[in-house]
Amino acid sequence: MFEKWRIIVACVIVSLALAVLSLVMTRPIYKSTATVVAGVRAPETIGPQSVAEQLSADYLLTQEDILKSDRVARQVVTDTGLASVPDAARQFGWKPKDGALPDFLARQLRASLVIDSSAVNSRVMEISFLSGDPRFAATMANAFAAAFIDVNIQLQADPARRTVASYTKQLNEMSRTLHEMQAQLIAKERALNLVAGKGEADPDSARLNALSTQLAAAQTQSVAASSHVGGAALPDTMASGVVMGLQTEIARLEAQRSQLSTTAGPNNPDYRQLVAQITAMRGQLAGQEALIRRSAAASAAQARTVQAGLSGAVAAQRDRVTKVRAAQSEVSILQQDIANQQASYDQIAQRRAQLQVLDTTAQTNISILSPATPSEKPVLPRRFVTMVFGLVFGVAAGVVLVIGIAFFDRRIRFSGEMESWLGIPDLGSIRISPPQPLRLPRMVAGLLPNMRVEA
């Protein structure tokens, strides 16, 4: 039994020695923790602000997955410039077969990252980093917290940025369409000579009204001129001063001739002179009346020509007004299409401007509650736990070893083992007493100084 205890004690001593050796040889690991809080206040974004998504049960789990992602780790490598450090590849054990150095460093940093968000009803997350250098651990913990916030901002801005690109493409197409439609409108207005703007009178209709008025006046003049042609020209003849003067002179000469005929005969020189004057005056009167008739005929012909010209102009203008009004309907439809297209363009441009503001505004509901600081005490190795584990392991190993030795020891110790193993019945047992001291006479015992003598 004493030998068994010696085996257990030996195992305990060896286990404790190994534990002490591991404590001496193990490099101390320091842990630095940065704390971030995910608030429920919606960020200042364009559009309706809702916190329903942030209040969902899986929101923190999603944020934790984002924090553990390669994107955050690569952002840390980029922000800290770790890939450009000369000894980074050697310190982290990078080899060309491991791929690109930034990706390898990101994987190594993720392996040392510890995230704790297990507190019930708490929106606080602890971002811890394990390293043999306490300052490096604090730097990496703070870098992960900052990269986590940056990636959250990017995740909010990326959809807006993609939407801005899509809106820009749509606006370019709509702008090109607007220019084409406006060019068509200008070309149609120029082709139809449409110059009237909004609130202005239609010049074609005004011209038609003016031509109609002139045509009515020309028709009146033509009727009046036609009535003076031929025998109907007496009013014009009577209105002529020359004709009236000739008629007056002829009447005076006729009166003189009548008086002279009572006293003188037809062969009287004075009488014949008066007759000659009257004949000459009548010739002048006839010529003047003929001139007046020709003038009236010319005026009538001119009036008819003017009337015919105005009639043609009115007909042509009426056709133009009809065509212009039809064209104005097409122009109005085109103008309405342009107005609708412009309204859509303005709405999309306004939305794009809002999204551009969101893209350039760094806002998120993730905030750093407390930054990480270098720790003075290492978290690994744990000395007390290691020693207790060594003690327990030594005792357990000793017990197992003792049981194993007893199991594989084939010596017979009890009579029951002989019957079960050999099949030989137990006929009896001989009790062996412990050896008794040898009793010698005193005279003999005196010759042996080291011999114990019983009285």
C-alpha cells in the first residue's frame, strides 16, 4: 500500500513540475478591451427614420458577425498600415504560399479577436484583443472598434452610392431625351413660324382678322366703283369741278346765243362765234366726261383686283390658321411631354442630391464607449489554475497508474483468485506470523553488539 502512495505522490510531483515548466516557458498573453455601444437612435439619414430594425433580437448578432468579418479585419490592416511594417511578415510567420500579406494579417488578427455581447438586454459590446505585447493589444482593440464604425458607415453609404450612380445614369439619359424633345419643339415652332408665347395673341389669327377687315372694305369699294362705270358715272361727273365749270360756261354762252338770235341771224359773225365757242365747250365737256368714265372704270377694275387679292390672302391665311392650330395642338402635347419629363428629372435630381449628402455624411449609431488601454496583468497563463490543474492531473494520473499496475499484475493475492483463475479448490490456509526476534543467551549476545537481546 505504501508503494501505491509513493506512485501517486511521484505523479503529482512530476505533474506540478511540468506545470511550473509550462508557466516558465509560456509567453504571457495580455488582453485589452474597447467597449462600443449600439444606440437605438436612428442616424440622421434622408427619408423616414425608423429604429425597428435596430430593436430586433438579431441586431446585435448581426453587428457581431460584421465585427468578425474579413472586411473589418482588412480595414484594420489598412488603417494601421500593418502590412507596410518591415518585420510584420516575419513576426506573424507569413510565407508566400499563405497568399497576399494583407489577407494573411487580417486572418491572424481575427484569430486573436474576442467579442463579448452576451449581457442580457444590453447593447454594449466588448471588443478584446489578445497579444503578447500589451500596447499592441490595446492598439488593435481600438483599431477594431474604429474599423467597425467605419465599416458600418460604409455599409450605410454603399447602397446610397450605388443608387446615386443609378440615378446619375438615368439623369443622363433623361437629359439627352429632354434636349432632343426641346430641339424637336424648337424645330416645329420654327417650321410653323410660331412666335406667340404664353399670354400673347396669336399673330396668325390677328392677321386673318385684319385681312378679313380689309377684304370687306375692298368689297365695298369695288361695289361703289362698279356702280360708277358707264351711265352710272353721273355722280362723279357732277362732282367734278372742271365739268361743273364747263357746264356753267356753256349755259352762259347758250343764254347769250338765245339773246343774240332775236336780233341777229345765223350768219351774224357774233352769233357764229358764240356757236363755235359753245361747240368747243361741249367738246371739252364730252372729253372730260369720257375721262371721268375711264377713271371710274379703272378704279372699279383696281377695286376688283384688290378684292380678288385680298380674297386669296384671306383664304390662304385661313388655311394657315387651320394648320397652325393643328400644329399648336401637337406642340402643346410635346410641351406637356417636356414638362412631365422635366418634372421627373427634377425629382430624381433632388433625390440624388439627398443621397449624395447621405454618402458624404459620416453618421452611424455605433459609438465608442471606452477605448482600450494597455493591461499590466496578463490573462494567460493563469498560474493558480495551472497549478491546480497540475495537482489534479497528477493525482488522477497516479490513481490511474496504480489501478493499471494492479490490473496488469498477475500474482495471486487471495484464495478466491486461485479458485477463479486455476480452478483449484481452497483446502485451507496457513497463517504466517510475523518473524520473532532471535533469543540468544546473554553471554552469546554480548559477543554480538548489534544484535538485539530479549530479556
